[in-house]
Amino acid sequence: MKYILYGATGYTAQLIIQESLSKGLRPTLAGRNLEKLRKLANKYKLDYLCFPLENAEQVAKEIVDFELCLNAAGPFSQTAKIMIEACLLSSCHYLDITGEIGVFELAKSYDKEAKNKKIILLPGVGFDVVPSDCLANYLHEKMPNGQNLELAFTSIGGALSHGTASTMLENLGEGSAARVNGKIVKVPLGHLAKKIDFGEVKQWTMTIPWGDVSTAYSSTKIPNIVVYTAVPKSTINLMKFQSFFNPILKTKWLKGLLQKWVDKNLHGPDSEKNQKGKSLLWGELSSADGTKLSALLKCKEGYLLTALCAVHICLKVLDGNFKVGYQTPASAYGPSLILEIEGSEITDL
């Protein structure tokens, strides 16, 4: 059961390595930095390959002997296309841990080729978007005629990783997105805000361009979807003035300056925060006549959950348990997938 982990030296990838080893999997580590790869491979006594993502044909030659590729190298807008095309050329299953709407839409565009190659294309096998996709499908099963889906999430404990912050910087100043009447439309960041009771905490939230704007529609066909995340009320107030500062946020010099700060200061939560932190999700689905159905989902801290979900799904695929073509976590394995991860619990409201 050969699988290759690309972007292996990143924070989340190292959690995936540890979880893989605990489940009897020995991934081949891959990435672009030979020195870091060699050091990491020696630490875990694993094989490694060093290659850039510049040409799909060349990458295909590197991964041709593997059954599955798990891409953990973000921002995925810069890595997914070549890796997906390489996987198609080499008939290698493709998984990643993205949360980027554009990457989900990109992967979906290769659905026919993946079916012809009899492989699965399954982006978003981590916190983005396993729990939220499962929650969306859980509600949809109970209300198949639902027309409007609202999802929200918050974290207790934990911290940002370098990779997550880098992806956020790449999209700085670009606004947000929502699903409206079946179409993805651009909207201002935080165009909607509301206070949500997550069961354990009540927090202010605002809308963001979360992956479910793409994935929840793919798995449920609910035509209207927005996703909220918890933020301080002051951030919501600040969003009222984004038309003035967005042009500045888009500039390369500011993004470069902020990236240097991220490189120096953000390294992800430590092990204690991984274990003690938790993720809380809320979902509400309403029908055209105004009937509403709500539920809460509690699960592990986001980065730890990503490692647990990613390896759990890798094991399924390597065991031959997969659907060919483009899939979301819940379209591939049903809304109960998240409940297969210890510590996950759904409560109806």
C-alpha cells in the first residue's frame, strides 16, 4: 500500500506522518527542499523524494509507482493543478487538505478524466472540509427539499499554522464568495454577520469564502450556501470599510512584508493545544416555506482533526473503498464519515 505525501515538511503534514505511522502506514515523503526532507525522513526512517511541481509529465514519472498521492503543500492554488494532472497521467489517486473554493472547482473539472482512469479525486480531506461537508449532508438527508444552508465554525484552543496563514495572505483583499441560486458569486468579506450559539460558546461570526460554497453544493445540490467563522465584533465592524483598504491589501509589497512575519512567527499549535483544543460547528438548513432544521457538531482541534481524517480516508482508498471521479468527503463516504473519528458528536437542535 504505497502512498506519497507531498509537502511533507509542513506543520500539518508532520501530524499526518505521525498518524500514518500509528496506523501502520509508511508514506514516502516528498517536497521541494532536499535538506528538510532528508532530515525529516531520517527522523522517521522513511523514504523520500525531492522534486518540484513544475511539469505534470515529470511529476507523473516521480509518482508512477504509488497508488495514492496526498498533497499537503499549500497554497493549493499553486500546487493542485500540476499534481492532479500528474495523478491522472500515472493513474494515482489524488487527495489533498485544501479549503480553497477554486481548487475544489478545479478538481471537479477533471471528473470525467478521473473516471476514465478509475481513480478518485478527493480534495479537502482535513478540517477543510470533512466536518462541514458531513454536517451539510446530515441536514440534507433530514430535509431533502432544503434551499438555504448556513454553516459556521469556531475553535476553542489551537493556533494558526504557517501554511494556513500563507493561504490567507494569498487571498488577502480578494473578498469572499457565496452560493446563490446554484451559482458561486463574489461578495464582500463578512457581507453577513450574526451571533451563533455553538452550544459551549456564543460568538459573533461573519461570512468567509470557505470550501463548502463549492463542496456542499456538489454533494447536496442545495442552491444557496454561506459559511461563517467566529471573529471579534470589532472585525465585523472593520469589514464595513474594506472597500477602502482592500486595494492596499492586494499589493505585493504588503503581502511580502506580512509573509516574512508569518515565516518568522507562525508555526502552528503545540501538541498540548492539539489535544486539548476542539472544533465546534453549527449548521442550519431551511426550506422554501421557512421550515428550519439545525444541528451542532463537536470534534477534535482542526489540525489534529486534519491528520486523523486524512489518514482515515487514505486507508479507505488504499483498501479499495472509494468511488471514482471527483468526490467530496460526504459524497464519497456519507455524512457519518466524521463520526468515525473519535471525539466527534452531532447533536440535533
